[in-house]
Amino acid sequence: SNQRGLVIVLNKIDTLWDELKFPHEIKGVIARQRAATARTLGISEDLIFPISAQKALVAKIKNDPSLLAESALVALENYLSSSILPLRQQLVVDIVEKDVGRLIDANRVLISQQIGHIKQELGELEKISDKSEEVIQQLLEKTRVEQTKHLEIITQFQYSHIEIHKESLVLQEFVDLTKVDAWIEDTRKKMLSSWTTHGMSWAIRTLFDELRGFMQEIATKSDKVRRMIRNSYKGIQDELGISTVQAPKFNVLQYKVDLDFLYQEAESFRRVPFLAIATQSFAIDRFYKVLGLKGRDIFQKLDRDMRDWLEHALDPLKLQIEEHKSMTEKKLLSLQKIGRSKNTLQARINKLRAESVKLARQLTVLRRIYNDMYTLRVIDDTPKVRAGSS
């Protein structure tokens, strides 16, 4: 699912070297194996490197350039140095996009919301610049009604937050990694007590049935919380008439896909002849390292990402509500001053215009930062020519 930093190495090509065959015939066999591997894994052939590590070692010890070239190790080394090491920069970009990018999006929405409030207030103030005091009082009363409505919405949000928090605690308690550990350990014991290959194979199949069922239950429960969060955002944003900002995203699907891939790996593990001829202890050790630990890693990552999502899911909405409250209070205070003295009207209009310009500059800066991040990703994702290719 993610081919960044992926390299496939087909070792021991020297076993195909045959003095009775022409060099082009040997190259043809290697090329066919490389192509077949690419089809099987669904990846580009450029990521597959047939080599002979043993011959490369001998060539370096004996300082034999011809043998080193035949080992094909140089192409792999060049690829690692030119393509894999620079990916460290991209890993940093990924972290920035996830954490800083989320903050940038939230602040862009807030600033846009502030600009919208200022434009609305400016329009109202410019209309009453030559109107009677009665019109000003009507606008003041309208703002007080908005403030009352806002207080009601805060109560609605607090109730919604409590309900979502309750469901979040239920979900977090349900995603218990000790269950996964217990299933893996139980499978190990079943394999240890089994005297047949069929018994060990059945134990592995049972484990993955349990893991996949557990994943489906997590998906169902998390979808319920996700719907509650989405409804909370929509209801409050519609009531306040504020710009739409999306809740932080979380979906169990990516973890289900990872587990399904591991399930296919487990099915292959169960069917390979190695399971029938390997010693019991070796087969169990391979199961634990190849399948058990990978399965636990998937659920551990799911648990970590899910907790982070639940902790910050309502943050953008909270910021919007607080900003709307602040702008409404400022507007009310301004109208009260204008009601007492119309001399403050033009001063308020000038101040709002200056704030609008300042906010527009801030929004431009945030857009520039976002565009710089995107440009960095585009440059990094530019296809690279594989070392050694024509």
C-alpha cells in the first residue's frame, strides 16, 4: 500500500550462472524472474534488484571489478544512496503535513471566519453611518439575540461533547491489546501441543479469524463515534452559520487492508512445504516473528492513531465556537459604544478595515506555507531514473 522506501532484492543469482549457457541466456532468465516478481507483488520492476551478495563480497575482498559488476550489487548500492537516504527528508515532510498541516488548515478556516465577521459588521456599520439612533438600537438588539443563541449552542456543544466522550471511552477500552497478545500466545501454545502439520495450520487460521473479527468490531464501533462527531460539526456549524471545517479524519479501513495482506501471508505460510518439514520449534518461532508480531503491530498502530484522533477530534470545532463568541462580544461592545456616541462609529469602521487587511496578510502567509509544503512533496515525488539504467 505504500511503496516509499521499498526495495526488493533477489539474492543468489550466481546459482543461475552456467558455463554451458550464453551470457544473454542467463540474463534472460534473471529478467524473467524479475518481471514475474514484479507482477506477483504488483510493483515496478525498478524496485527489484537481482544480485549475488556472496560474489560481491568476494569481488570486494579480491578487488575484482569484473566479478563485482557481475554480482550487480553496484546498482543496488547506487539506488540506496540516491533514492532511499533522501527519503528521510520526506518522512519529516509527512510528519509536518500531519501535525503542522492540521494546524494550518484550522487557522486558515478561523482567519477566513474572522474576515467574514468583519465584512458583515463593516457592511452593517456603513449602512447606519447616517441613520437614526433607533436603527442602531435595533442592530444592538439583534446582536444580543445572536449572543443568546450562541450561549444555547455552547450548551448543545457541551452535551454533545459529553456523549462523544462517553462513546470514546467505550471504544478505547474495547481496543484492548491484551486480547491480541492472549490470542497470539494461545496460538503458540496450540501449535506447541499439536503433533501434526494440520493442527499447527488450523491454529494459525483460527488466530486470523479472531483478529479479523476483532478488527470488524472496532470498525463498527469507531464508525458510530465518527458519525456522532460529524453530526456535531454539521449541527453547530449550521446553527452558527459559520464556514465548514472538517473534523480530523480516522478510518479503520487502512488497518483492515494491512490485516488482510497479513492474512494472505498467513495463508501462504500455512501452505508452504516448509511447515511440513521444519522442526516444530522452528515453525513456531517463524510464526511468531513473521506473523504474530506483525499482527500485533497493526493493532498497536491502530490503537495509537485512534487515541490521537479521539483526543483532537473536536478541537477545530471548539476553536470555531470560541472565535464566534469572541467576535460577537466585540461587535456587541462596539455597538454599545456607538449607541452612546456616534463619534466612535468612524473609528470602529477604520479599525475593522485595518484588522481585515492584517488578517488577509496572515491568510496569505498560511497559504504560502501550505503551498511550500505541497511544492516540496511534488519535487520529492518526481520519478527518479534508476541507477545503471539507460
